[in-house]
Amino acid sequence: MTLSNIFFGKKVVQQAYLNNALIYQSKGWETLPSTCSEVWTKELGIVNTDTVNQCLTDSNNNIYVLTHYKIFKLNSEGTLIWSKTIADIQRIAIDTNNDVYIALADTDYSYISKLDNNGNIENKFKLDEYLCNVITNFIVDGNYFYLSGNYNNDTNRWSYEIDKQGKLIKRIDLNLDRSTLVANDSFLYAGLGNQLIKIDKSNISNYTTVCTTPSSYTVGNVFLDGLGNAIVTDIYGAVYKYNFENKVSTEYSRRIVDSNPTIALDYQKNLYFISDESNGAGNILGLIKYSSDGTLIFDTQILTNQNKSMFHGKLDVDNNGNIYYLYNKYNSDLNYSLIVKKLINIEEKGN
């Protein structure tokens, strides 16, 4: 007898083990025809850049958006909870307790701080054992921060493990690709040139190459889908799924926006990403959805004839499967407005 899926309550069990041996791997959710529909579009405030740097969601579906030294917190209905301008902020990270941390850097040094519920800085500490003023990756996992960076974009580039009291656990000479660092229980994964590497959390000096991008281009983004795969993009827009068990890479047929690559996964492990093209009369931004088994579900326009700044946004999916696209819309007075667009999946019924 074979099992297609095992359920625990309403959730699909992803893997099952017997005596440490994998005996079951989920095939994901049933692939159903669907499209998406816009629920609303809202403006959150004025910013002075065309690029959204980062977008994260906590377990309560609050959304945190970082764009050029300004951080916004909003709820799932697009209501702004607070916004803060924080000098030198470069990255955000959220732990499993929904505590929000930021990484900052002045002209010489980096800092880590926790934010309180109102977005105010508390418990700020300086990483004073080394010079590092450019932060390329920052995540928090369990009791540790993992950070990569360099000084003035020079050739000496490092990765760090730091405890929550600010003590440096280990520093290694490792030049990770920007915005690619992710984690599971035992390992870190990141881009290193055109390689996807696996780093042992128990000793971050131990790392191995998992695969290389079939294009040989630098890695642009990494996600773990929880089903035994890594989703990897390269810097020219190709999207791949690498299966850890059979060690095979599969390329998706559609391409991502390469100017600010953004991908997202929902609770059913469906993959979303943004594409760009022209219809001859203006710009088109498309939202693409693939199921966990690689089936193309939809490829639909969500923005048209906007300024090209719309390509520099970030995609996010909350814990209920709602889709958000956040971008900075150009205004006539040479500034930008942060815009959030909420979309939902609509299942297509047959006759």
C-alpha cells in the first residue's frame, strides 16, 4: 500500500520516519485550477527610493516592510500599525516568538537591536570585534544570529554566528551572495557565487556545495519548501527547484524579475513569483503561481502601465495564503509612495 498524503488535523504531514529512515514524503496538496483576484490596494506613506528591500510576515500575519532606512508594520488588512525611520538600518529578522530584530551599520561597525511592540529600539549592541559596515544577510534562529557582511564593499567578506547577548561565537571568511541565507533545524543554506551551499550550524566552518546553478550565474535567492527541495533563482531570472534526495535540478518555464528577485511560498507549498514584460504600450507586471509538483497554476497580470519602479517590489504570502505585493510608486514630485496590493486565490470550478 502507498500513501499519497498523510494528514494531521488539516495539515499535510511533510515527512514521516521510522527508526531514523525516511518512509514517507508528501506529494503536496492536490493541484486545483485557480486564478487570483485583487481584494484592495492601499497607500502606506511617502518614501524616497524606488526599491523595497525586504518584506517579512510574523505568525500573527503582521507584515514588516523595509525600504531605505524606513520600516513599516501593517496588519493583514493593510492597516498601518506604525512606521519608523531608523538611521543605518540594513536588514530585518523575526524569530519564532515574533520578536523583531534589525541589523544596522554606521561608517565603521555593525549593530543588532530588538524592536519593541511600537517599533522603538531596545537592547542595541555593537558588534565591536571587527569592522563591518555592509550587511548582506541577517537571520535569527533559536539562540543565534547569522550575519554576513564586509567593510566598504572590499574583498574581505565574512560570515558570523552571534548569540543573543551579542557574543561572537564564530567568524569565517565566506562571501555569501546577498539576500540568500536561509535555515532549517540543522543547517544554513546560502548562495556562494553560482553554488548553493549547506553550512553546519554546529560549526559554521563546515560547509559543502549542494549544487550549482545550471546557468552558472550567481545565485539570486534561496527558499526551502519543507518538502525536500530548495527553490533557487539566479541573478538573470531563472528559477530552479533542486531536490535533495535525487539531486536533480528542474527549471521552471517562467522567469522572475531579475532587478529585485522576490519569491514566496504559501502553507500548501505553492510557489509564487513576479515576472515583467512589455505589451508594446507600457509595462506589465505578472504574478505566477506553481503548485508544489511544478504545475503552472496561473500567470496573470496584476499591474500594467505603471512606472518601472513597480518591478522593484517584494512579494509576500501570509499564513492563510493571502498574497501581497508591496512596491514604491513614483509620484510627480520626485518621491515615492509605498503601495500594498492584496490578492486572494480563487478556485476555478468546472461545469
